[in-house]
Amino acid sequence: MLKSYLTMKTLVAVGDKGDWDSYKKFIRRKGMCGKHGWRFQSFDYDTILSGKLPEVKTDSLVFFFFFPFEFWKKTIETKRYKGVYGNRSFYLSYVDFWQQLKKRITKRYPGKKISFVNDPTAIITDRDKVRTRKILARAGVPVSHVFETRDFKKIISLINQGKRLFLKVRYGSMGKGITYIEKDRWITNFGFRNGQILSRKSDYGWKFHEVTGNNAFLKRLLRQDLIIEEAIEPLLSKGRKFDLRLYVCFGKVLYIYPRSTDPRNVTTNISQGATGEAQEFLRGLPERVLELSKRQAIKSVRAIKLNFAGVDIMPRVDNGKVTVIEVNTFPGFPRARHFPLSKLLMTEILKRH
Ligand SMILES: Nc1ncnc2c1ncn2[C@@H]1O[C@H](COP(=O)(O)OP(=O)(O)O)[C@@H](O)[C@H]1O
Ligand SMILES: [Mg+2]
């Protein structure tokens, strides 16, 4: 018995109970482990950080992490938080969290072979939009053009020349804290009152509203940590603006999830009102757009040094080209009746490790 444990592996899923989506869907597949001769355990982050990790019998442990909701809500985006959403403090405590976590795990199991589906040192990357973009660009992935200037007059001059810009908080996600400006049309989903930028206390309902010509707002926003990107001209399909979420696992695209919205809307985030499309939607797209999207998604995930991620890609109007918008280390999972991602993911993990 003891001998068999030595050669067996344990898959450890780490997540929080508050995660009703991916973590829960993944744990439902734990029966697959036994069939492949693996053991399965799941822990929440508190168990690890408070040093309560139990003994594990096998010699090898493979960790798979889900988004640390409890930590995020308790420490980063708290109800008491008064600052602007998505600033540097978000990132710094997030980085610290993952460093602590990795340390705790390796210390708790000395002599064991520990591996990660996604290593904590790579998990943090996608939270920094500037860094992510740099890594992708260096790897030859097509990304949006970026403007480094934070000078109000230069920005105004850019839009007067006809440029259309996305101003996104550098450490934000889920379509929160985004501003779009073009000549005579400025739109943001931040609030602005008495010279202060206001952030919603929820992940949802970040409604866009017009702030055209509100110079005080733009000047205030330019003092935030931002990424300023040129807007790409998205390819429309059946009159809809859309992006593609590609789920990549160990160098393979497992699933493509199209999300669409009215072309007048600024973002294609489901969390902010875009619609998930059925697979039929993909059949309306040129084959080479899909092929290129797959290639760039795989390249992106490799560049960030992850094994599993969701890559958001927008096809452009110009001739079958695509732009990688972002890489999500913790993508939401599709409904199992649409696509059993957790099952395929489990299969891949058990196969590769
Ligand atoms: N450069 C861009 N050109 C066109 N649309 C963009 C651009 N950047 C972002 N968007 C739109 O805004 C959405 C949110 O941007 P993203 O960088 O993914 O931030 P978040 O992490 O908040 O989701 C994207 O899904 C896309 O629809
Ligand atoms: Mg996004």
C-alpha cells in the first residue's frame, strides 16, 4: 500500500467556497482522478495560509488554483475601500498573497515533488495590463498600440487627429474602470463627483455614461495608473461587435466562446452586459480568423508561462487580422451543458502531469 502511494499523485484544487463557478464545477469532476490512479484533495486558501494543510500521502502533488475570492474581498476590493478601483495597491497585495502561498506550500511538504498547473509566479502577470502587454508584444503576439503620454493636451490633440482611445486602469479587470474617448464622444464607467473618481462596490452594473468635454474628469483620470490603448476597429458579425474567449490548456485550444454586444457599447465583458453566443456564431466567421485566433491564443498563454488560461481576442476589420486583448488566468467556466470544460481540463491535467 505504502509503495503505491509513492508512485501515486495527488491533484490539489485550491479555491474558495464563494466561488460558485469554476472551482465548484472542477471539484464535481474529482471522481475522474480515482479512475486514473490519482488522489484528489481540495482546500481553501485559509487552510494554506493559516498553516493547516494536512498530511498528504503521495510523493507528488499537483496544485491547481482558482481565484482567491475571500482574500480579494477581505483584503483588496473591500467594502471599506475608498480609493480608485484597479490601482497599484491592488497588485502589490495580490503579488504578496501568491508569494506567501507558494512559500507555505513548499515549506509544508518538504521532500515532496510539488508542481503547479499554473505557477503562482505566472498567475500574477495578467493582473498588470502593462506588463502583460509587454510580454505578449515581445513574443510577437498582435496587441493594441499603446500611448505612453499622460499629458492632457497631448491626449486632446490625439483625439482631435481622429484617434480613438481606451483608458483602462492598469490593475483592473471584468470591464471595470474603463474609459473610451474619441473626438466629441467620451464615455466612462467610473463615477465622478466633486472632483473625485468614484468606483462601484460591485463587480456588476458598471454602467457607461457620457462625460464628453469633462476636462476635470480626464485630468483626474490621467493621474491614475493606466494603460492607454488605441481602439481597434473590430470586425462585426451580423451587425454585432464581439470578442472570442479561447480556453487554452497545455498548448491546445479546448473551446472558443464568442461574446457579442451592440457595436455602440464600449466593452464585450459579459459581466457588464454582453451576451454569450452559441457555437453557431463561430460558423459565421472566416476560417482564417479562427485559425489565427487559435494560434495567437496558444502563443499568448505560452508567453505568460501558464498552462491554462482564457485568452480574449478581437478580430479586426482589416483583412482577417486579430488583436489579443487580454489573458485571463482565472476565466469563468462555460455552462457544462454547453461545454464540459472542467472535464476536459481534468483529463489534460491528469495526462500531462
Ligand atoms: N484597444 C481596444 N480596442 C477595442 N476594444 C477594446 C480595447 N481594449 C479593450 N476593449 C474592449 O474592452 C473590454 C475590456 O478590456 P480588457 O482589457 O479586457 O479589460 P478587463 O480586464 O477589464 O476585461 C474588452 O473585452 C474589449 O471589448
Ligand atoms: Mg477583459
